[in-house]
Amino acid sequence: MAAVMPAPAASRHLLSGNEAVARAVWEAGVKVAAAYPGTPSTEMLEEIATYPDLYAEWSVNEKVSLEVAIGAAYAGSRAFCCMKHVGMNVASDALMTLTLTGVSGGLVIAIADDVGLSSSQNEQDSRYWGRFAHVPVFEPADSQEAYAMTLDAFALSEQFQVPVILRMTTRINHVKSIVTVGERVPHTGAGFRKDPARYVMVPGNAGKRIPLMFQRDRDLRALAETSPLNFIEPGSDRRVGFITSGPAYMHVKEAFPDAPVLKLGFSCPAPFEKCRELAALVDQVVVVEEVEPLLETELKAQGIAVIGKDILPLQGELSPAVLRPAIARLLGEALPESEATAALQLFPRPPTMCVACPHLGVYYTLSQVRNLNISGDIGCYTLGAGHPWQAMDTCVSMGASMGIALGMDKGRGESDKDKRVVAVIGDSTFLHMGMQGLLDMVYNKGNVTVLLLDNRAVGMTGGQDNPGNGRDIHGDEAPRIDFAKLVSALGVKDERIHVVNPYELPVLFKTIREEVKVPDVSVIITDQPCVLIKDYHKLKPYAVDEDKCTGCGNCIDVGCPAIHVTRRGKEVKASGREVDLAFVRIESSVCTGCGLCLQPCAPKAIEHYVPSAPIQFVKGGCSA
Amino acid sequence: MSATTNILVVGIGGQGVMTATEILAEAAIALGHDAKKTEVAGMAQRGGVVSSHLRFGERVLSPQITPGSADVLLGFESAEAMRWQHMLKKGGITLMNTARLVPPVVELGLFDYPDDPLAEIRKTGNKVVAFDATTIAQELGDIRLGNTVMLGAIADHLPFGAEVLLDCVLKRFARKGEKLVELNRRAFEAGRAAVGAAEAALA
């Protein structure tokens, strides 16, 4: 179901790295592309799915997506798989043996590192997978390279029958720059050829493949030495030379236009001779790499004198602003003077849950129940750890809420004796890696109340479809999982399974209160859709009757961004205690009438808004 | 202006900052420039801070604007315009919407929203022009025209003519009918006029 005709060959476009890779995947004649959404990789598969003549799927997790791609590549077709950096932690079990079997059709795995942690739980360097799994790594420096290297990667993959990693970072995935696209070259798979010695990795077979893998390493390194993707720009200022890759290359060129540079596009296995060649040109060599001192360590082990993380940061993005002072200090030069005014101090503006988000009711309720340890998970609902709810105590990895909750239950210390353990997980995260944890919890007789927040979307990455909403990647009908039946099948007792509307606070409150008291595994499923997907329907907005508002501020604790304070005050109670008052208004142009805020409103001051003119709903914020 | 022009567009998630920057990039490309556009947008969809960088010129290398080198800062929200003052070069200019979008952390009493962001920016000595894009859009009949008002506001602070940018804006609405094209043309011109009037008043 292609949305548009692909743009003609030789035309120039402003494309993100993700869009550029998608175009190349289509041009390369890929037959199967699979992924699980994850920032900053998500748009690759979203975009691929708009092209004709290929199969694209949202898989339930990254490991499955890689396995789907492997199957297609075994069958001789070209296959593509993409994921965010932490996705490869999940998929790596397959990768580490895939390297022994190799592939028949070309297989490219794009891994998107969230350098700078814009939307991730850690910052890890995916270049290590190249070394760990003995597979080549390409590192593009902009969208045009992302496009071209994807095509090159398919060719290399087939030449050496090896999967190729395309290592991207946020500054490649999400930066838009100009790309000249080409023609699609159809690719026909050879079909699956049975070859147990190659594809059945039992010890006897696998052991024979390992020497082949090491020989392949040597061959690839020799190729990297002469690859046009690795080149030296001799420069004119020979005091410092740079070895660099990915977006860091652009920062080096920007900051030191006259310096000799070895740019590595085919960065693993690293071309050590090429590095020596650069070193011979200059007084000092600085390795500029995001994130870890990986190449630096390898070069030092080779006896090549280089400087790296001794003067550059180990964490976060590099930029000309980071590089210039570090190199000036190295050369003993005065630091370049900054024209910038000092940054002004201002409140932070953390991401918020949306107006009328169904999670608001869940976290408001959790914040009102005492004595809980709440094991959380990864998704929009991770925001429940923040203000005003502060109702999530841990967040580690996809699906971890289950196992961590069970561990908290079994590993109770003296101070936790009377605490109730709650786990909170979203629908897609549950299907990704939470199901196994729940099964473990049931099997091992845990005492945990699980809140399964089913909002029918992978929310944080932009509302992608999943098996929980009955739509495939094209929005077409697909089998829809029944969560109540699923958790029942995993062994949760039927009387411990509740499906609750999270906008009905009294019911939700009562259900949570009762279930946490039962020493068993309970699952409370909330069933209202994400407000950003088409399943959500707006209702009539509300407004505050200023004459009735007493300033109690209860509604603010719901955490809806449509509620604003108009004035603050103080009141002395009969007991002599002074309390703060906050009088509010509702931004009716963004309110969608979920009704959460009126439930805790003591004076019943919130009523349906009567507009003086037709209401225009505004996307995002509102003006005061 | 220097060989590479640096435009920083800032606001909060959902305001249309990234789309506005993309239209500016399209205009630069239409003139044959190289261009790169990038965001710092942590979970931007959720009302967080968004700052979108556009660099264009003969050849653009690093996509990020170095602090102290932005030529123009286009602020969709007043506190956000304040947040990024350190990105401006000496002699750079801030064009800001006076809208105040107060986040939940302020409503909860955890932080204060500045009383007068415009005055705080003036104190830095940086040039700043303020206008009420939200009201202008409302007066034209649709608050969603705010983005086009913002693009009109920057139109006379680019190293190319306003009509190039206007063309790129209107192209986006061409398929949606003449009425919407006309409304956006008026919004664009209203943004231009608002900045022009504010600058005349300062001079």
C-alpha cells in the first residue's frame, strides 16, 4: 500500500538520514524489512513501508525483527532490519550466531545510537557489535552518505555473505540534508538452499564456521585498507591530524578546515595501515569518535601514538564547540573567544503527558495510594516518575518492570515488609518483552499487582500500530490480541484480572486498593486509547466556574497540561493551619473533555465549557 | 551575513517549530544553497523544549549551530526565546512571539515563569523584536495560522527575498484550496508587517 510514487532517479531532496536509508533500501531491491519502533530509528521503517514492491512489518521486538530479516536473507532475498541502540541488546542473541552462518541475500542492520540521550535510558556505542560479532560496520556522516553506504552495504554483504551494520546516530537519523537519489535495481533471491553444515548451528557445525569467520575478518580488514569509504584529506596544517567517523567528521571539518583528516566510512575492521599513513603525515593524531574510545584503544594496541578521550568527553555528542577548545589546549594556544552571551537561568520544561492522556488517571490514582513500591517500564508512562505524580520508582529496560517487581517482592528488606509491589507496563512493552516476566511471576508465585496500560499504540515513538490494536504497519486490519485472554493463558487467575476504564477514578482506585491487598499476581488492564491516535474521540471541553473555585488545587494533582493557575493565595484554617491556594482555569481550546480533573474537584467548580465562538482545537500547547 | 547562515527556531513540542524550520530549509534549497536542519527535541511530542537548527550556504558541514553564532533566533514562545539567547552571535537578532506557555512544573509551584521574558532578553544587550503571533492568527480567524505568521516574521531577516519563503509556505497549502492559500498569504504578510512595525517603533 504505497502512499506515493517514489521520487524519480537523479532528483535532489531534503531527506533525514532515516528517509535516505529507506530510499536506498527500496532501490537495493530489498524484499523484507522489519523493525520495532525506537527513537531515533523509527522513521526508517515507517518510510520504507510507503514504498512499493517490498514487505515491511512492525515486529514485536528487535530480536524477532532481526530473525525475520535473517530468514529472508537465508532465502536469498535482500533483507533489512533497523533498531535503536538498546534494541541490539535484545537482538544480539541472533546476531552472535548469524555471524557464523552468514547470509545468502544481502542483510543490512541499521543501528541508531541515541548519542546525547534525547530519548533513551542509556548511551551505548554500537560500533562494539562489529568487533564482538565480527561483522563489518559502516558509519555515514550525513544523509547522502547514509543513502550511498546502505547501497554499498548490500553489495558488501553479498560479496562476503556477511551481515553489515550501518551505525547511525541521532545526528544522522534526524538531520535533514540534501540527497540525490538513484534508480531501483530489482533483486531476485536465489531461494533457500538447504545446507545444514552452514545453517544448523550445533556445536559440530558451528566449530567449523569459526575459523571461516576469522579469515573473513582478515579479508575485510584488507578491503577496508583500500576502500574508497576510507580516505585521507591531506590538509595543510600538519600540527594535528584527525582520525574520525560518522557525524564527528563534519564537526572536525567545520572546526579545523586545514587539518589532515582520515575519514573512516568502513570503520570496522579498522584499516590500521591507513591510520599509520595519516600518523606519518602529522605531528600528533587525535581520534575523534562518539562515544567510547574504541578505535583509540585499538590503535594504541597497534603501537600507533594517538590522543583521544584523554582530551575529549566520553559522554554525549561532539560538536565544533567541544572540539575547538580541546585542540587549542593541546596545542597550547589561547582559547578562541566566544561571542555568546551567558545562558539565562530559566525553569526546566520536561516533557509532559498529553492533555486527557489515559495514563493521567492511572498515575493520579497511584499517587493517592500509600505504601507502594512501583516498578516501571519504558514508554510515555515513564513520565509518571515525574511531577506531580512521582508514582514510578524504577525504569531499566523493556519489560523489566515484571522481573524487577518479582525481585522486589522476593527480596523484601525489613523496611519493605508491609509495602505492596506494583508493576506498570504499557501494551507494546508488554508484548515486546513483558509477557515472559509475567509468566515467571505467576510460575514463581509472586505477590505483585500489574497495571497493564493498554492505549493501543506504541505511544512515545509516535503511535505506531502493534498486535494490541489490530492494525498492521499500513494501517490495514490485522489480528488483535486480547490482553485479558493472554494474561489468563499465562496463568493469572481469572478473578485477579480486571479491565478498567482509567477515566473512572473511583473504580480504578477501588480496584488497585483491593488487588494490592491480595497476596497473588493480579493484572489490572486499562483500556482507553492514546489521545494522539485515530481511535481517540474528543468530547466536549470543560471550563472552571471562577465563582465556585475555592483554590484547593486538587485538580492540578491530576497533572493535565490544560490546567493553569490564575492566581495564588493563602487561607488560615479554623485549626490555625495556613494552606496554599491555587485558583485555576482550564484552557478550553485544548481540553478534550476526559473529565479526570472534575472528579477530585471538591466544590464541583468544573463544568462543560460554553463557547462564545466555535471552538478550534489546538495541537500541542495553549497560550495564556 | 557570514558564508553560512545560522537560523535557530525554538519553542515547545507540538507548536510546529520543526515544520517551520523545514519550510525555511526548502526556501534555502530552492535558491541553490546547501542546507542542513537538525533538532534537539527530547521526546518533543510531549510539550518539552524544542530547538531546531537550520544552517545554509555554499557548503554546510556540521549541522549544529555553535553557541554564539546564530544570526537569527525565531522564538515561538517567550520563555523559550529567552532560554536560547546564548546561541546568538554578537549583532544577531531575536524575533519572538509574546505567547506564554506555562508548563505543569510552574503550575505546581516548583518553578517560576519569568514576569517579563522580553525585558530579560533586552538586558543581555541582544537585539529583540516581539510581536503577538497568536493574537494575529486569531484575528485572521484560525489560531493554526500562527506558524505562517512566524514565518512571515522572519521573512525580512533572511539573506534572500521574502517572496521565496512565501512561495514555499503557500506550496504546502496549494492542494488544500485557494481559500487556505489566501489565508496563509495574509498571515505571512501580517507577520512581516508586525515585525516591521515593531522595528520601526524601536528605531
